[in-house]
Amino acid sequence: LSDGFGRYNNNAMPGCVMAMDGWVCATRCPSTKEATNQIAFRNRKGFWGLVLFAGCDADLRFLMVSAISPGSTNDSLAWKNSIVYKEIIAENKLPPDYYFVVDEAITSTENVLSPYGGHAIGRQRDSFNYYLSSMRQCIERAFGLLTKRWGIFWRPLETNINTWTLIITVCCKLHNLCIDYNIINKFPDNENFVTINRVFTHEYTNTSIEELPQFTEASHNCSNKRLKITAELDLAGIVRPHINRNSKI
């Protein structure tokens, strides 16, 4: 649960401010007059879109919204393009006791924690990944609720390209108001609703190799906080549920 300030009351890993992830909002193909680099809006899954990189609290309220990157942008670059990254993370303005949680697409740092990569990572790191994932899943739920609530996302945006960012941002703000005032949608009773209301999960794209995060063992050393939390979980005997403490993964 959130304490009202976006922080999660998680006894295992306290201090989480928000969970973040990227989602691609489907759009029409922009014209060559609207975009000089037209192909940049085409996602690797074959549709045109605009990346929404967002963060939410435990109540599924969006705390940050950045919908400025074309559909082929990977999450790591979309995150670095956001104002929150430029004005808070890059300027080291987030207090040391707090952090954001993301998926493995973004390299772990002192204020932005991502899961350990690879297989057979050991009980301690597996436990860290489990509890981080339990906090991060709320952003997936927020995206699902957003796209199910607003029918404009059920098909590609057909409006002028200059309105795409505004439409996404306004819908996110209205989403927050619905949560604040406990407005529950009365969705249409349509057996085909799930098929038309599909959420496109953002994945890596064939952008320049310099923009992709590095998945190497050395990258673990760049986040002392991740290692510290992992050690604290182990010392406290907090492991993934249903896993024997003496087992090896």
C-alpha cells in the first residue's frame, strides 16, 4: 500500500517511491511532413506508435508521464529523455533512502533499481528480484487500467501528430482523477472486448547499440544499493515464498 506520498509500505524493501515502465501507444503512420524520420515511429512488432514512459504509486496513480519518444525508442532512452530523469536523477535530487523500480531494460543505479539478469543467480538475488517484481507489477496494472478505461486507445490514434502527447497525458491525468474519486468504469458487456483492448508491451528495438543497456556482470557493481538490499534481505531471512532457505537456485 502507498502511504499517500507514493512510497510503498513494503516490509521487505522499504523506500520505493514509484514503479516505472514503458508502453507503446499505437498511432497511425505519420506523414513525411509530420516527421523527418518517419521510420522511427515504427515499433519492432510492426505497428506505428509513441512511447509512453511512466511511473506510478501503489494506488496505480501516475506520478510521472513522458510521452515524447517515437515508437522505436527503447525504454532506456525514453527514460533518459524524461524530465524526471533530467531534473531529479541526473541532478541527484532523490533522497538516498528512496528509489524507483524498473525492469531489466534499464541499468540499476543507486536511485533506480532493476532486477538481476541471467539464470541460476542464487537464492539471495532471486529473492531480491521477486520482491522488486512484486512492487513493479503495479505499473503494468496501471497501463492495463488506462487502456481499458479510455476507448481512444483501443485503436491507433488518428489525430494530428502534435496532439498525441497531449492526448496521452490528459488521459493519464483523468485516470488519476478516477482513482482519487473512486470512479469505477462500467465497461461494455462485449465478449470481444479483450481482443480489441490489447496492451502493447514495449520491448527493445533496433536502435543504435550505444543506446542499449549492458547486461554484464560488471553492471551489478554500479549499484551498491541493490547489493545492500540483497544482503539485508538475506540477513533477515526474507526469501521468495515457498523457497526453502537452504535451497540453491
